[in-house]
Amino acid sequence: MTTQQITEPGLEPFTLGTRTFSSRLVVGTGKYADFPTMQQALDASGAEVVTVAVRRERLYNEQGQSLLEFIDLDRYTILPNTAGCFSADDAVRVARLGRELLDQLGNPGASWVKLEVLGDKKTLLPDPLGTLEACKTLVDDGFEVLCYTSDDPIMAQRIKDAGATSVMPAGSPIGSGQGVLNASAITLILRALKENDPRYPVIVDAGVGCASDVSTAMELGADGVLLNTAIAHAQEPVMMAHAMRHACIAGRQSHLSGRIPRKLYASASSPWEGAISTIPGE
């Protein structure tokens, strides 16, 4: 007996600028209790792109272990990010340091970055003016910019117009675990950015707390989800990474399937015609 190979629908390749991936889940490498746990969680997540905070990440821990020793560079593509930057100039400088890091790792010319320019340390919300300024500078410098922003549709459009490879609206504040707080705003962003460019990638970034948050973002029509804390600070990070992987796939398939319309009243699963009524008085 032969086994027929079944290809799951909705799992077509995911393109980000000049790169193509299978997984639509992007995960961070920070906040884990130790590097081995991070390594196992990355594996469980199925992610192919992992972010590294160039400015804040300690490449060596107290035991002298290097973060990069636990990341298989033949398997994962490193996406440098500018986490912890509070001005456009600082973010641009850190992005260029990230490019040098990739050059040293044998990936010359890999000029891409996840751009964050934050407004303050309490909310970690993006500074819109600084973000737009840094985005324009980095695009002019040859970077493919994946740009973290708020869920403001107008700012999202301006960032795309500035040349960003991907706009990455926040579901909720970084590390808050509140999930997608304003689904309407994310929907408006998706419709505006994809109206004349259906393949333009929009990735929901930040605020995820559990697997259903990932599924919600994907069901809205997002092309991917980026997260870190929800896995790294889970009680069982590796198990949560498995859950996030499945939620990303399920949410994508659900979106492509087309949900039924919402109705005020019930709709019977089987026809009334020909049925024996059990309703009193009939």
C-alpha cells in the first residue's frame, strides 16, 4: 500500500523583501532563563527567522556561553533589531552595527533590520516621528526595513510609502501579553496597505500572550506574527512554542477558508422541511 503525500493548504512560502520562508512565525532570542531553553523553544516554534537585539543582547552569559553557539546559522536567519533605541540616530547606528554582525557571521550584504524607535521606557510605544525618520534613512542606506509601529493606519501608510519592506503594527504594548487590543485598527491597516498591493507583508508585532492571540492576528489577515516574551516567560516555554507554531498555521488556514457571516439569530444545521416537529403546539 502506498502512502499519499498530503500537502496542507495555506502553507505557501512567505516572502519578506528578497527572502522567502516557510514559517510565518518570527521569534525573539531574549528573556529566556538560559540558552538551552531558548534553543529548544526555537526548534519547537518552527520559526526560520529569529531576532537578536543588537544594542541590548549579551552575546555571552555568566557561564561564558555565547548566544550564537545556540543558534544554528544554517537553519535560522538572524534579523537584527534596534530594541532599546529612543532616537532615530541611535536606531540607525544600531542597525548598521547589526549589518556588521551579519557580515562577521558570513552573511555579507544582508542589510535588513527590524526597526524600533521607542517613545519612552514605561509604555515602549513607538515614537512615530523618530520611526519615520529612521526608516527613510535606512531605506536610503540600502536596508530592507521591517518597521515596528503603532496600530495607527495613517502612520502605517506613511511608513510603507517611505519604502519599508514590511509594516509591523503592534497588537498591544511590548511584553504586555494583552493580545490584539484593536482588531478594527489592524484590519484597517491590512486593507489600506494591501488594497493595491495584495502581497505586501504586514506582520503583527508585540503584545502576544497566548496561542489564541497569534491565531486572532492571523485570522484578521496578517501575513505573520513576531513575538518573544509570550514564549520566553511562559511557565513551559518549549510547550508554548509548539502552541504558537500550530496557532500561526491554524489562523492562516482559517483566514483563507473564509469564516461564516455573523448573524443575530440562530441558523439550524439541518433543514426544517420534512422534519418531525418536536416544538410544542406544532
